[in-house]
Amino acid sequence: MKPHNLQTSLSMSSDGLEGFNPSRLTLVRERKGLLKSALAKLIDVDLRTIVAYESGEFCPSPETLKRLEKALGFPAAFFEGDDLEKPIPDVASFRSLSRLKPTRRDMALAQGAIALYLNRWLESKFELPKAELPDLSRERSPEDASSAIRQVWGLGELPIRNVVHLLEAKGIRVFSLAIDTRDVDAFSMWRENTPFVFLNNNKSSERSRYDAAHELGHLLLHRHGSPQGREAEREADIFAGAFLMPKASVIARSPRFASVDDLVRLKRIWNVSVAALNYRLHEVGMLSEWQYRTLSVQISKRGYRTYEPDGAQRETSQVLQVMFGELYREGLSRASVARTLCLPQSELEQLMFGLTMTGIDGNGQSGSHPNQRSNLSLVKG
């Protein structure tokens, strides 16, 4: 089949989808990591035609719409809705934003838009925890900010059993990212008075926990300023290490002359990576510069930079699990929720840490500490 030219598409525009929203086509294309030229090739049209679709110059014909649906995996009805709010790079925290490929960044932001869309629907059904995040931007250092939030939340010096559950209990909406790349570790943002954290599920549990703590640092330290730049990333890193591994706790448990095997044993206390623990021990003065560098070399030689020894159990969302379990008992399966939102079911699953039907259709319980349980109730009527 020959590609449609602009004139052919224009003559068919009156038969296109009524209410077609060009911004939604752009969003889905970016979600799939496609350039306009790639999408044009996929559905066998000219590049100029895709440009016209996305600019709102005209709508795709019914035949072309079917090809869009097949190529992108989104139902045609999705392209009819109102504009979806898409996070912008200026308010989202991305590490090494200058080195991040625009397509990868846009994939993450587009998935963030779908998460906001899903969250808005869920908030119409449930009363979710309100955010309990003070503004700690005036603290003298990220280490002090970590101590302050631990005090506010009543954590003391105890290890945090489940970071995702803790963040959710404090009103942070946590979703997973389905992007097969390590370029995007995670990102966070404020939407009005609600904080969001998005975690790349393509990482070890220990690194994902650290990413969650890093993004918490951004939310607490950089709410009223840009969450980007080397200094902001350095502050969030310091915060994450101190939040997960409180100084007094680390010093009390640290051996005098630590070996890599000691680090592997000790990391289980805080569920952090061997590399992160090594750095934290050096940071609090328990390792000299020479000891730190020697251990870093040994960690690399053992391959612990690419895989984590004695890996911790992966953390998932408790709030999403409970909500979808309750929805199921009310007669709404994930498939029916996806149809209601005109989304592929896979998009829901990719935002929900890959939670299985067994986990969601069960009693919604998980292994979090009782004090970290998130309280929410179904909105009736």
C-alpha cells in the first residue's frame, strides 16, 4: 500500500473520529518512544500527515485510526478524551537530565501523565492519605533534613522495612515506570498539593529503595525550586543515604576493619546496596579514603555493581493493591477499569509494579509494618 498523501487525508477528514484529541495522539506516540517519522512509517502515511494529526489540522480517517490503534496498542476511544495533564521537565526531577535522551525523558513523562489520569480516577473512588511532608528546604544540610523527617514521622534510628509503603502512608502517590532503560532511574514531582514518585522497576530492590529515598529528598528539599542540577542531585543523594542509614545506627554496627563480606552481611540491616553502604561508611567517618577506594575496587571485581548479592525482596505498592482488591470486590476488575479509562490493561499493570491478579484479588494484605499501613476508604455513592 502506498502512503497517504496530505490531499488524500484532507478529503477524508470529515469522516474522521468526532472529538479526536490531537494531544492524546502525541502523548501515546511519546509513551511508545516513537518519533513522528517512525509512527508515519508504522501506519503507512506521510510524515506531513502525522504532523497534521498532532497539530489538529485534521483528524485521521476511520481506516487510519484503526491502523493507529493497532500500531500503538491504545483503543481508538482513548483519542477522544480531554487533554491529559503531562508533567514537564521543569517540575520533574531527572538525574543527569542533560545526558538523558529526549525520547526516554518523554516516555517517562507520558507514562507519568497516564499515572495522573489513573490517580484522578482512583481519587474519585477512594479517600487517599493526605500528604504529610513538611518543607525542609531551610534545614542546614540534607543530613539534618533526614534527621528532621525521621523525627517528624517517629522513625527514630530504626531501619525502614518498606520505603514504598512508608511513602504511601505519608500521602505520596507511588507508581512504577515501565521503561527498559537505566537512563531513567526515577523521578518525582508535586501536582498541586499531592506529591508523586515514579520508580523504574528495571532495577534491583536495593537500588529502587535508594531511588525512592532520593526522590523523597527532592520532594522535601526542592518543592519551591528547581529539582534539577548537580547540586540538587547531590543534596538528594546525601539525604537518601542518611535517611536509609542513620548515622548513629551505622556507627554502632560498623566493624573496625570492614571487608566486602562484612558489607554483604551488614547491608541486610538497612536493605541497601553494598556500594551504597560502602559510601555511607566512608561518609560518616568509619572508613578512610584508602579503605573506601580499596573496597570499591573489590566490589567492582565481584560484579556487585551490576548485580546485588543476597538481594532484598522487591517492594511494591500497598495502596494500589488494596484499592484494586476493593474494586474487585465491588465488581470492577482491572480489565473493566482499563475499559472505563479507555486504556490498554497493560498500561495499568505497568504502573502497578506488575502486581498479579492473585495479589490484587486477594485480601490486599502485605508485609509492611503495622505503623506504616495506609488508611483509605472507598467513596460510596
